[in-house]
Amino acid sequence: MDLFPREPAATPQAAPDAPLAERMRPRRLEEFAGQAHLLGPGGPLGPLLAAKGKLPSCIFWGPPGSGKTTLARLLCERAGLRFAAISAVLSGVKDLRDEIARAEEERRRGVRTALFIDEIHRFNKAQQDALLPCVERGTVVLLGATTENPSFEVIPALRSRSRIFTLAPLDEAAIASIVRRALDDRERGLGERDLGIAPDALALIARIAQGDARRALGLLESAAERAERTIEREHVAAAFESRLPDYDKGGEAHYDVISAFIKSLRGSDPDAAVYWLARMLDGGEEPRFVLRRLLIFASEDVGNADPNGLVVAVAAAEAFDRVGLPEGRLILSQATTYLACAPKSNASLRAISSASAAASEHGALPVPLHLRNAPTELLRELGYAKGYRYPHDEPSHFVREQYLPDALVGTRFYEPSDQGEEATIAARQRARWSGPDDGSGER
């Protein structure tokens, strides 16, 4: 099966049953709303639009729905290049090589290819490195789209070979013009219904959209289904309430979903945990953010009840950097389900919290003399390290010694739970520290 069929540079016509946002994708620059700082007089894209047949590699950085994909396609069309598109979420190195091979074949026929990579930041370093030779040779013109800062998410070698353009969220005036065009367009939009829209309804859509044209058109389409002749404010409000909140990495849904993910892990429910994981990944969450949370969870909520939990989380982070997406989803799923099913203990969290509170309350208590470092004869004469007993000199490799400052003797910070491996740890510690000390390190 051909996963990446050849596409002409011209913007393809969306199917009649496609979502309104897809049907209304601009086909000409004249239809493109917003980004005046790029497209207006004196804007940096002006020379590219005027230079027919020429297009440098470009990276478009901006929030969702700001026009990155559409702008890339329209620039490609102006330059007369063949347009090929892949998604970094769904594609790997093999897919890249296949598309590059197609570009080389087309180049021999005199046709240049622009390779558009959506969410290019989702490619790991190895995948981005695979692009370098074909960009350097001119086999493809790279057009990348990213919602993340390319200074951190795109390798320097690709950045240095590309023009970087920053797109801004669309303002409410631009959103309103997009909505009106969709209402008036009889071929692709809702024009056949002759719907009107109340000013307060239009203003509400523009405000809710938060600069995202796709969100605005999705909301308009849903509100139009509720209206007969005029879209009123209540239609928009009802449509907004009925729509599943988009997973916005900087918005409320981001914090709600990651909260549900962590609480499902803590609650030992692997089914719920992997569901919320899928919601995050499908919503465009940066996988390394999830991996960081898994690393924290492995110590905070699993801890020594299953020390392998941290090993699994660390291995998952390292493995993901080697594999990337889409196969990296398997690694995240394995780590998530392992940690969800592991025995739980927050004893390590309670230990460091209690110790920090004690350090804050008592200030900088002096280190007992027998525990101090004594690198010089003078310090040894002052009693540093005097009386220290080396545990490995004892039969059980243990000495019942005072290791805390005098003011904290007898304080317990780490109290192992009865879960998993911590039950064994608790028993071992009781054996070590209970009963009389005969100086041998044994009970």
C-alpha cells in the first residue's frame, strides 16, 4: 500500500463530508487570514512569494490552527514544487527513506519536491539526522511545522539550513473573518444554508477559539447543526459544552489529563492509566514530558516497594530517545502499565519531606565529630573522625552508630511500608536497630 501518494503542489479539494475546517482550508494566499507580520508589506515571506521556482527549506513555528500547514502548501504551490507530506507522529526513518527515494526519482525527471513534515519536533535526533543528506544535496526542500520552540526541538544542523518563521495565534478579527467566509461559501462552507450569525455569537466563537482557526470552524459547524436560520449565542455555548475539550498542552485540559494519568497510576489501574496516556499522545503531548512524570512517579509513589520501577522508567526514557515515534508509544505503554501494577509506597517522599522540615526547623546542626572528614593531622588532633567505626570491619557489615546530629537522635524520617520489597527492608532495619548493641554489629 502506498502510504504517501504523490500530491500536486496545488491544495487538494477536501471531500464533501470532510470536517468544515478541512473543507475551508485556503486554496489561495488571498484566502489566508492573519500573519500580516509575515505576509504583509515588507514581511519576510514577500521575497519567497515573488521568486517563482525557488523555495528554501523552512520551519514554521506556531500554535495549533495558526496556518502552518496551509502556508507551507501555498508557498510550495507558488514555487511550483511537488508537495509530499508526512506526519512525524505516524512516520519513522523507513517512511522518510521511502519518501526521499521518491523525491530522488522525481528529481531525475526534472521535478523538485518539497517534503512537509508535520510536528517535526516529534522526530528524535536520529530521525532528524536522517534528513540532513537529502536537504544538503537539494533532493528535497524541507518544510517543517512545529508547535514547539525549534531552538530546543530541532537539531542545529537542520536549523542552520532552514529559514525559521514564527506564526502568531490568530486575533479575533481574523477568526471572525474566517467564520464569515465559511458561512458565505456555497461550494465548501455552509453557504447553501443561508445561515446568519448574531454578533455576540460570532464574538463568542472568536473568543473561545483562542487563535485557533480549526477550533473556530469546528465550533461553528457544531453550532450550525443546532440553528435553523440564525446562529445565536446559546447555540455556540451549547456546542462548546458538548465538544470534548481539545488537549491543549498549555491549557486546562493538559493539567486535568495529566492529573488523571498520575492518579490512575497511583490507584493501580493500568487500564485507566494507559487510556489517559493515549489521550495525551494523541493530543500532541511531548512524550518526554510524560517520561519525566513517570520517572518522578517511580520514586514518589512506587519507591522501594519495587525498586525496579525506577529502572523501568529510566530504561523507557533512554529507549524512547533511541526509537522515537511512532514505535516509542509501546515503550511508554510498557512503563505506564508496569508502574500502575507495581506495589506502591510514598515512604521516600515522606522521608525527604520530613528531613527537609527538620533541617528548616533546627537550622545547620553541627556534624558529629566522629563523622567529620579528617584529611589533615591537625583535624585529627581536633577529634575529627575519632571513634568512627567502619561497618565493613564488622561481621554483619553493620554498626549501631549515631549518624544524626545530637538534637535529632532517635528521629525517624524513612519508615518503610509493608508493601512489596519495603516489607523486607522494614524487617531488615528492625533487626539491625532493635535489641542491645554488643559492639559487633550483630543482634
